Amino acid sequence: SLIVVYSAISIPFTMLSRVASAATRAARAPVAARAFSAAAHGQTTHTDLFPNTGPNENPEEEPLFLEMVKLNFDRATKYSDVEPDLLTAIKSCNALVRVSFPLRRDDGSIEVIRGYRAQHSHHRLPCKGGIRFASDVDLQEVEALAALMTYKCAVVDVPFGGAKGGVSVNPRNYSTHELELITRRYTMELKKYG
């Protein structure tokens, strides 16, 4: 199966870097001020410094990783002077690919492997991001990690777009030869789509 989504919006790297830097500076200042104030008054608990954080009592209320990345992006944009339409374009993912392919295991059995690739930002090419091998990898997690890679590159002024790949396997359950076959086939499947 395959899903490919592309967005043709090009975002200037300096604009993305400005948003990320402003958000980072703004986020640090209130935390430091609250920590100093709390320490001065003898209130040094985690919940005093960071209200509304920590695990929810109800797991149904816990937001997904991608939702958390987008919520934090929205919170950070309050400290930016970039126009809202451009911020929406920065937040969206440029390309998502989902692939499935068969693997003949060392014992002769055949297993279908799922793989994912997200390219969050094409503002600078190539896109930077590795491949995560884990049994619980899904498309939303890969998209969230790609977005975080974009923001990290922008904050430290690295001229790459953010990306991430994922293969839904537990590497401990596969031999070195099988992992090599999985990696080769995964990259060949991605090559078909650019």
C-alpha cells in the first residue's frame, strides 16, 4: 500500500529559523523566572514550576505524540511575529509515504513489513533524518519526529529540511541478514517515489 502527500509550499529558511529562535528564547525566560521565584518562596515542586504537565489519569485524554508536537508549535508561535498563514504552512508536513513489502525470513516463512517516511520540510534539501526500527512505529510518530527534526535544524541553523523514516519491526527478533534485507528493500521502495 502507498500513500503519498505532497505540498508545494516553499518556506524561506530564515523565516523558519526566526520562528524557532523566538520560540526557544520565549520558552526559556518564563521557566527560569518561575523557577527562581518558586525557589525564593520555598516552592520547588515540579507541579508548581510546570502546571498541567505529567501523565493524565485517564489514558483516553492523553494526546498523541503528533498532536503534542503541533500543540507545542502553536504555543511557541505566540512569541513570533510571523503571519499566521505562513505558520500554518510551516507546521504542515510536505510529504508522507507508507510502504509495505514482503520479507522471506531465514526459516523460509514470508512476512509483510510496513515502513514509513515523512519529509516535513523541503525548505532546504536534502532532508535530514534517520530510520527508526521499532515494532510500535506508525505514520503519526514518524511525522512528529520529522517535524521536530525540522525545528531542531532551524534553531541551530543547520541547512537541512527535517525528515524521519520508520520500519515497524522489532530488530531483536530478526537476524543481521534479515535486517539488512529489510533495510535494502525499504530504501528501494522509497526510491520508487523520489
